[in-house]
Amino acid sequence: MTFFWSSWITILSIMCWAFILGILLMVLKYKPEVEDDGTTGHEYDGIREYDKALPKWWLVIFFGSIIWGVAYWVFFPGIFPSKWAGITTVEVDGKTLPWTSHNELNSELESNNKVFTDNFEKNILAKADASGATKSLASLSEMQATLRRSETPPADLQAKIDEKTAELAPYVEKLAENPNALKVGSRLFLQNCAVCHGSNAKGATGYPNLTDNDWLYGGEASNILTTLHKGRVGGMPAWRDQIGEDGVRAASEYVLSLSSDNGSKSNDELDKTLVTQGSAIFQQNCALCHGKDGKGMISAGAPNLTDNIWLYGGERETVRNTLRYGRAGVMPEWETKLGNERIMLLAAYIYSLSDKPAKATKVLPVNTTAPKAAAPAAVTAS
Ligand code: HEC
Ligand code: HEC
């Protein structure tokens, strides 16, 4: 707090306090002249005024609150707040800190979280036969706390955290078969994710559908965990400066040709010369991320361009715009906002939604009306 605001608060508090005390003392001392009949001689509308002492209970409350005011200054940072933090403390992250509304909030969030975590371990992990995760979760949160607290964390700490996170993947798969865990996961999804991915998780333009089996970053439990813990930023460069508008048109035509036999467009509508030119441009500039065959690469987050599933749209003009200006979809990180336990539940929910061709066990009904020809092969790095 700046010196100005600190002084401002201090002066106001003291003035207010002194004013009230002063008035009270003045009233107590004031002795009006009393007439023979015991009144002050003051009369209003037939009512005459006596000089009677203030009731004791009233005085007790009044003096009590004046003392309370002083006690408040001792306990909380109400006077010279830039110098005096008060003697009240709260526990945050294992440390005893002076009271501030911010610290109090954090402390309460922490204890609420503790209730959630205990409940998660007892009622969800244990019942889904996934108690093995408890140990990994404990050491994971310990490492995260070390990372948060230390200014120069050990170089390999982040790698160790990633390793621990990956250890949770098999338990996420178990949770994905537990109806209770999925219920909690679906609620968390509605609260945190539905704004972008839609309440049915089917996404929208720029926000991927999480119920198909088409993944930018991979659909294994470990991929989903990483996506949720760290967030993702799509990195499709802008191409107009590099390959020119003609290059953009050719490459777009080639992109369209990759998926045309899957969808509505027929090859006849495409400009064959442009497709051939585009093919060369593609191998030179795009294959690095999207793969030689255009089937995408989860390590680059580059989508499969052959399956007729579009993140930004498969219209000719949309594809051209994607190439001209690039794209950078942002998936926020959730580690610091939701914590490891809630992320496990969300990952399990997402994992359960996905329409995995190989696995027959699907707990929640999944609407499979999305236009999809033969189930697309899982996105692989080429
Ligand atoms: C602010 C909007 C936003 C919110 C909120 C959001 N996401 Fe995302 N999410 C995105 C975008 C955009 C992408 C695609 C990133 C890209 O284009 O590279 C994405 C990608 C993903 C992916 C990867 C999909 C793939 O194909 O690999 C998963 C999984 C995911 N989100 C799950 C979630 C979950 C679970 C939540 C809630 C905790 C959530 N998202 C909240 C915007 C959001
Ligand atoms: C550096 C890696 C990289 C290179 C090189 C690259 N892309 Fe991409 N591309 C991506 C990523 C990542 C996305 C997804 C962007 C997002 O999630 O926001 C993407 C998205 C796209 C899309 C949108 C697909 C959809 O579903 O809407 C098209 C089309 C595309 N790229 C075509 C190309 C073409 C053509 C080239 C070459 C001229 C190219 N890309 C080069 C990484 C790359």
C-alpha cells in the first residue's frame, strides 16, 4: 500500500474514533441547569425534557465499541497499514502469513480444496479401484509446491513433474469407467469448459470437438492430461508473405484435394493444375508439421487434413484464409486453476467421450451422428 493511502486510512480512522469518543465524553460532562420541577425548562409540543443519566447498558455498548475499535487496530492492519500488519495470521501453503483479505481467501480455498481432495481419495479413487494414484498425486503436489516456492527451481524439476503427471494416466482410464467419477467430471466440464467446447463437448469453429476420435494433441489419457495441465497453443504460421497469394491458392487447392473423396466436394470441382502445384508447395513447406501424407502430427498439434474434419472450416475461402493469416487456437492451462484431482476427473470424462474404435466399453452414450466415413485412423506421426 502506498504511503498516501496508508496515511489516508490512518487519519480517517483516528479522526473518526476520536470524534465519537469526544462527543460521548462531552455529553457525559454536560450538566444543564435544572428548574424546580426537575426539567430543563425545554418544552416541545407539550413534552417537557428531564435531565436523566444515559442508560448504563447503552453506555456499556458505546464504550465497548470504542475499545473494540482499538482492539481491531491491534489485530488487523487498520492503522498505519503500511507499517503494521496486525497480529492476526492465516495459514497459506504451509506458511504463517499476516492477515490480508487476499491471504484469508487463499487459506479458505486451501481448506475447501482439502475437503475436496479427501473426498476424491475416499469416495472416488478408492471406489474406482484407483487408490494407487494417491501416492503419485501426493508427490506431484509436493513437487508443484516446491516449484511454486523456489525462485531458482532445480533444472530437472519440471521434467519430474511431467513424469509424475504421466503416472496418473492409467488411473484416469480407470476413472473413465466409473459412473460416479464421470458424473463429477461432466459437472466440472460444464462449469469450466463448456463455454468454449460446448455443453455436449462437440466444439465449434476454432474449438475442437472432443467426442470424435480426431485429436490435435492425441487422445491417450496421458495426452489429455498434458493438454489440461499445461494448455496448448496452436501454431499454424501465416503463409502469404512466404509463398504469395498464388502459392496460397495452390496449396489450398491441394489441401481440399486431400479430403475431397471423404466429403461433399468432388475432385472435379478442383483446379487440377493448382492441385499439382500445391502438392509441391505442401511437401516443401507443410509436410514438416502436417506429415507427408497430410495426416497431421500430434507432436506439432497439426491437424489431419485428410479426414474432412475441420477445426476452422473446409470451405475453399476459409482454407485460404487459414493459409494466408495463420491460426493460433489457445487452450488455457488448468493446473493452477483446478488442481491435479479435478484435472484427473476432467481427463477421465473427456477420455470416456471420445469415440474410440478399438475400445468397446463406453460408459456414456455418445451421439455419433457427426458426418464421418470409415473411422479415421488414429493420428500418427509420420
Ligand atoms: C477459452 C476457451 C477454452 C476453454 C475454456 C477450454 N478450452 Fe479446451 N481447447 C480450446 C482450444 C481453442 C483448443 C484447440 C487448441 C489449438 O487450436 O491448438 C482446445 C483444445 C482442447 C483439447 C485438445 C483436443 C485435441 O484435439 O487434442 C482438449 C482435450 C481440451 N481442449 C479440453 C478442455 C477441457 C477439459 C476444458 C475445461 C477444463 C477446456 N478444454 C476448456 C479452448 C478452450
Ligand atoms: C509449424 C507447423 C505447421 C506448418 C509448417 C504448417 N501448419 Fe498448418 N497447422 C498447424 C497447426 C498447429 C494447425 C492448427 C492450428 C490451431 O490449432 O489453431 C494448423 C492448421 C492448418 C489448417 C486448418 C485445418 C482445419 O481443420 O481447419 C490447414 C488447412 C493447414 N494447417 C494447412 C497448412 C498448409 C497448406 C501448410 C503449408 C503451406 C501448413 N498448414 C503448414 C501447423 C503447421
